[in-house]
Amino acid sequence: MEASGASPDRLTLPLVLKACTRLRDVKLGKRIHSDISGTDLIENVRVRTALIDFYCKCGLLDDAYELFEEMTQGDLAYWNAMISGHVKNFRYKDSIFLFSRMRRAGFDPNSVTLVSLLSACTKLSNLRLGKEIHCYCLRRGFFESEPHVGTSLIGFYSGFDVGGVDEALEAFVQMLVDNVAPDSVTLLAALQSCVEFGCLELGKQIHQLAVKIIKFGF
């Protein structure tokens, strides 16, 4: 495309940057950044989000942060790229700080935000924030619309003591009440919680549920 003289646009660049991310081609990603600096393309939120995601996934958080702070008007995907990028680079406290900033900026988290935060909470053993996320999910109906959030919550609670395990089982039961079909990851996490909690009867019920799902579906 470049050889033919055609210029990339806001639709082309995110795709190419995603390819650079998958290939860990830092040299080409940085060249694209340099080429569009000073143009209108660098001000496009989709393009800038793709650049931030590229830098984060390549472990270049300083470059990502510089881009992030330059733009005053981002969207939720823009914030998510930074939050999840910090989690993937083991900067858990920074990801929670970014989440606080995001909330002050008036953005509500979606399932992408919440799964990243639950991962950070697990690593930091931050039970309080994890419980707040649980309550938020219940209020917004995330168990029904985004079942992978429920799976993340069960995994989060399973990392704590008996009180945490109890919460994991409550989250699992809530998913069933909301008619959300558990996947294999959810079932394994719930069974592990039953082991930790010594809950033999519920473990047997989960076993029966797993057999039913395999044979007939949920």
C-alpha cells in the first residue's frame, strides 16, 4: 500500500498496529508512531488506543503513558488499554490508581475493565475492592450479560481464606440463579471452593450439573 502511494487512515492503522503487537515488531510500530506524529491521525482515539495497546503489550509502559497523558478526551476503550496493559506488566497498584482516575473522569467500567481489576485484586490480595466489584456486578446484571466476569470473581474469591471461599460459592450460585451457563473454568473453580470449604453436598450437586451440561446442555 505504501509502495503504491496510498496513505493509511484511521481504519488501517489499528489493524497494522495489532499485527505489530502480535509479532512484537517494536521497530515497525515505532516507525508508524513517528510517521503519524503531528498529523490528525495521532489525535484519533482509535489510533491512539491501538498505539497504547501496542506499547503496553510490548512492555514499553513509559511510551504508552506518554501517549495516554497527551490526549485529554479518551473513551472507555482508551482507559481499558492502559488498565489492562498495566495488569499484564505486573503493575497492579498502578492499574487500580488508573481505575480511580477513570471513575473520576466519569466512565463506568465494563466487563473488560472488571476482569483486569479482579486480576489485580487477586495479585494484591485486595479483598475489599474485589467485593466492591462483586456488588457492582450484581447491581448491573453482569452475571447474566457477561458470564466471564462471574468466572473471574469465583477465581478471585478462591484465592482467599474460608470467608473468601464462601463468597466464591455465593457468586457461583448467583450465576445459576441468573440462568448463566457455567463453563469448565467456572465449574473447576467452584469445585475447588467446595474442597476448601468442606462442602461435600454442593460438590456432588456441581458434579451432577456438569454431567447434565455435558449430556443435555444447560
